[in-house]
Amino acid sequence: MTLGEKLKDIRKRFGLSQEQLAEVMNVSRQAITKWESDGGMPDVSNLQELSKVFGLTVDYLLNDDNQLPALVMRKELDKDKYKSKFDSYSEILKEYYGEPYEIYVLSRSKNMNFFERVIDFCVGGSSPAMIFPIETADVLSDLSPYYLVMKDNMKFLVNIKNWVLEVIELPNNTNSKKFVYGKNKFRNCGKLKLK
């Protein structure tokens, strides 16, 4: 796979247009077109930015591997572009995932193993009304919003935290009602309607 083929595959897997990828990369759409058609190569700083944004090494981007791994995209956002932090969430989602995407709000909790659940139960108490310290501390440690974004067969876990947009490509067979990713459990809380 050439760099251009990889770049085009990455762009399509994230459902981005050439214009949107150009914005993410802070380059012109023409540059993206040129790179995707293998009509030119990104310079070193653009290769480093591609590597940083998509969590891939420069070596991986440049070698002839035929398969891309599951992808993660991180984009630093310009906080001055938005009125307030709370309003920015829907504006960012509209900007990157407007129609025809479906967006669902997710609740997040720690995916505890058996021993953590036992300790949490014993320390927190035996009644559901009592606070469970491990679970409560985890929830309070990350209050940023999480979303499940879907289009066709593509599913993404989207998080906006500290003015960074993080998009994680999920397997197609991910259960859209509840799923585990890394150390977190996610539960679908309902569809989000953007105004």
C-alpha cells in the first residue's frame, strides 16, 4: 500500500472529506489530493503531523504494509473558535459529524475486575444507597463527554476532553447498546439531536 492509498483509506475510514482532512492537517485540500494520488509526498513536518494525529509511526506510513490497524485520531481544537466549553461539544460534533451520521450519548464507568468489585462492595457497604468509592472516584476523574458515532458500517468512540477531539475506530461488530473499550465500559444513553 502506498502512502497515498493509506492516506485515502484513513480518510474514508474516519468518514472525512478531503476538505475536512485538510482542516485537521492545516493544509490545503489540493495538498491532500496530491498526496492521495501519489503525485507528491508530504514534507517531514506534515508526516510528523499525520503520525501524531492518527497515532501511526512515520515508518509505518512510509513502508509498504498492506493493512492498516484500528485507527485513532487526535485533533487539538481551537478553543477561541467556540463561545463556551459546554456549547462547543455540539458545535464540534456538527462540524465533524453532521448528517448522515447518527450520534449517541454514552455513559462511562470503570470496567472493574472481580476483585475490584468485591473491594468496592465491601468498602462501600452492602446497600445500593451507599457510595462505592472505587467506582465513584473513577467517574469523577473523567467527566468529559463520550459519544458513539455511526454511519453505514462504521462505528467510532468520540471523546472531547481538554480541547482535544479523540476519535477511536471501533470494530463493526461492536454492540451499540453497551460495550467495553480498554478499561472503560460504555452504555448508550440515547440518540443526540444536533440543532
